[in-house]
Amino acid sequence: MSSDIENLAKQTENLSIEPIYNTNWCDMPAEIKVECIGKMELIERLSLRSTAKDERSLVDSQTIKFRKGEFRGNAYCFDASLYSENGYELSKNLTDSSNEAFEFVRYIWKVGVFENLKISFYGTAYTRKMKKYTGEIKAKNVELHYGDILILPMIVQKLNDGIESIMTYPDSRGAPNLDFNKLFAIPQIQNVPYWHIGNCDQTESLHRVAKMWIDRNSKVGCTFQIYIFADGSFKEFLEHFTERIVSKNEKRARIRTNNPDRHIILERGLIEIVDDLVEIPQFFRLMVISVEMKESEYDDNCEKWISKICPEYREENNI
């Protein structure tokens, strides 16, 4: 046995093994470069991308995962913050250049896959850019802040299939009403498990969403939340579904769907009013539930779900 090992060692020493490439980047085969690019942070990829056309093509072919991404733009400035899975942070700031800003956005959206994505676009320049944008936005959870009502469906239509949550906030109260007919025709809205609208004045939103779920036989667990300053949402919901009501009180209403296995429940979030001079929004949560859910299983901790749609409430109450 020992002689066999010695003979093998001698044979190995006599082998002439030539490297298939030198250690210089330009000498590496494309498949090795791609593997290296996959391990690079964004700033390294951007640097490599600027070196040559061939390298740009390779860099652009590889996606990069972000834990969080934030894009904010208006008529005067643009800034972006990107956080990688490894904790690396990159910030970019521009002034008075929607063209340059959106070129950066276009590239990041092309290669980026986001766990959490926040987009805040204000001004008609960004609405025009989004209208022309044909790429996909790949994200798991998306938060959208907007000034122009037209930009909302444009962004939502670009989201990937399988989006898990869509959170929308108009710039201020009194903004033009959402076009629910247009929004409800978008597959991402039809299929998203969680959707909320903050700062809204449209009292018909609750029964419109419930009607969409009934028509589409939406899955158990689908959730819609809204906070609204106008009165009448709860009453309109009850009037719209009079023939479907299973149970109701001042806090909840439960209705039948066309599926014998599923109900829809509307919950009103009641919070303590500490100052009569402060206008408090009304909070509502709508969910598709199993017909077998008992009243004893209802979640009475409205503060927890209110804090999801209203971060200010979470911060004020340390939730």
C-alpha cells in the first residue's frame, strides 16, 4: 500500500498542469466573471459596469437583492437609499434632473430584487417617466407615496406577480379620488394578500373591495385596511350587503360570500380620543375569513393592525 502511494506521489509531481486563464479580470471566461459579479455589492458593480460594453452587459445580466430600497423624487430634487442583504448602504442625490434620476431608477429596477421598496414620486415629470417605463419592478412589499393620482396605477401595473403587500398614501387629504374601476382591473391589486390606503376620503372603498373579493372568490387571509376622515363607510357597507349580513354590532360586520366556505369580516378600529380638538381618522380592516371562524377567535387588539397602516400612531404609542 505504501509503495502505491509513493508511486502516485511521483506521478503527480511529474504532471504539467497549465492554468486555463491568468488571474487578470480580462482573461477570465464569462461564466467565471458572472459568478464573481453575483458576489459584488452595487457600488462594485457600477464601477465594473463603466469599464467596457462587454462588462456592462455581464453586470446587467445579474440581479442583486436588496433588503430595502427608497426612491424619492419631486420637481426640485431626487434621492435614493439602497440597503443590501449584507448591510451595505448606498445613497444617491441629484438636483433638478428628473432625466438623470430616472435613468438611475431604471437601472436599479432592472437588476434589483427588493424585500421592501418605498417609492415617493411627486410632480408630472415622474408621471410621464412612469408612463413610458415598460420594465418590471420586482419587490415583495411596496409602499407608494404619490402626489399625482395618475401615477398610482402606472406603478402598480409594473409590479411583479406574487407581490405580498401594497401600501398606498396620497400626498394629502382632498386629493382626487382613486379610480377604483381602473385599480380593480389590475391583476396585482386583484391578487395581493394585503393592501391598504392611508389618508383617504372615499367612503365606498370598503364595499367596493369586498365586492371585488366576492366576484373573484378571493382566498382566506386577504386583507384590506384604510383610514378615512369622512363619515359613512361602515353604514354604506351594511346598506350595500343587507342580504348577506351574518352578524353585526358597532365594531364588526360579517357577511356571506358566494363561496360557502368563506365569509368577509369588516372591523372598525376604535381608539381612545384624548383631545376633542384633534380630528381622528376612522380605521377599518376588511378580511376574507373561514366560515368556521368563531367570534371567540376575533382579534380585539386593533392597536396592532392600526399601527401598520398609520406609522404615526405606532410611534406615538410605542407599539
